[in-house]
Amino acid sequence: MTLKGKTVFITGASRGIGLAIARRCARDGANIVIAAKSAEPHPRLPGTIYTAAEEVRAAGGNALPLVCDIRFEDQVEAAVAQAVAQFGGIDILVNNASAIFPRGVLDTPMKRYDLMQQVNTRGTYMVTQKCLPHLLKAQNPHVLMLSPPLDMAQKWFAPHTAYSIAKFGMSLCVLGMSGEFARDGVAFNALWPRTAIATAAIANVLAGEEGMKMCRKPEILADAAYLVFTRPAREFTGHFLIDDTFLFENGVTDFEPYKMDPDQPLLPDFFVPAEGYPAPPGVAVLDLPAQPAP
């Protein structure tokens, strides 16, 4: 199966994981809708929707950069309408946009709490709702959330309750929507990294430049997402996937190329269950408090 001619709507695709997924799909000749807020260059964040569009085109795809803040219903509706007008429909939705502020209860202002809920859980729900009328008409429709397996362990919530509620809310959307739309043939799955991923959030918020060396590249998630999108939607839905476990199950055995620095150990991510997702042979992460993906 190929994504040539398919339309992929990706939130937060101006950089990082979203952009990596966009580039991977573009290699097949897909149409990529880059829906993100970044219209102007930011002093601490790389790229805009326009530079992302250039990368997508260079990779072989068609690009539609759209300014879209997924907190606002009118902006989401307008972006979906423009995507359908440009490409004739939507085949795949990637709910990648996310807000992160991993702090304790007393250190989390309500403004930050609201932002995480609006972008992560509510934004995922709303973008999915607006895309669904078009996904229901697609031949092999997929919706992918960049969110973790539903492991309701206290250790994932106690250090940062607000962030965990918002992030697991995206996974709850997978749980409910995969059941609701199974008969309609729309697949809903979640994908999450075993290790920290080299993104602006790691560099600017969580671990700094030294921490970036102990990350994997966003391409590991892009390759895993591509494998999801090329599966028959009616047969592959309701799954909560960890990137390297899923890739290993599909024949990938060498994970060294995904490392930012092959000489550095890997930082673990939040939310990876202790059981059910074995690391591939030869893959090991530091035994430290996890670092979250954005």
C-alpha cells in the first residue's frame, strides 16, 4: 500500500515529530496539510508552516500550509474546509499538536492547566470531529494520536497531574472513538516513544542541549506512523503502540540510526508501561526518571 495521492492532515506539523511524519508521507507523493500556529519565525523554535511546506515539497509531496490554532473551533473548521477544497478530501488525520507543562499541582497555574486541556484533549477531540465527515468517505481512513498507552499507574500522575490528565485524555479518545467507528472502517490508534525524542521541548524545557544527545530522532515515530497508515483500517484499530516495539514486530532490527548520538545512552520517556511493550534486543534506556515527549 502507498500513500500516493492520499491527503494527510497533521496538527503541529511545522517542526519536530509532526514534520518528520509529514516528510515520511511526502516520500510517497502524499498531500500534506500542515496545520499549526507558527506563521512567523520564533527565536527559540525552529521552522514555520511555510518552511515545513518547503521540506514536504522537497521530499516529494504536495503541501498546504495553514495557520490553525486548534483551541478555536472556527480556525479548525476553516482549515478542514480549505484542505478539502484543495485536495478533495481527507484520508489520514494525525493529532500531533500538544502542550506540555510537567509540574506539580501547586506549581501549575490554571492558565497552564487550561492550555494543556484545550490543546491536548479538547483539541484532539475537536479536530477529529471536524475531519470525520471526510474520513468516513475515504478508502482507508486512519486517525493517529501521539499519546501513550492507557497505563493508569500513580507514578505517571503524581509528579504532574495536569499534564497527565491532558495527555491521557488523547488516549481516551482512541479508546472511545475506535469502538464507535469500528463498523464504519475508520481506524483510531495511539503511538508513543519509548525514549525522549529530540524536539524543541527537550532542548528548551526539559533537558537542554546535553539532553538532546541522549534522544532519538523524530524519524523513529515517522517510520512507525507510516506503517500504521499503510495497514488496512478495518483490521488495525484500537491499538496503543510503542514506537520501537511496533517497528521490531514489523521487521526493523537496527535502531542505532535513530539515535542522536550513538555514543550516548538513551533517556526514557514518561508513560511507557513496565509490561506488554518489550524493548527490542539490544535496546536499553537509562534507569532514571522519565523525560516526556512533547
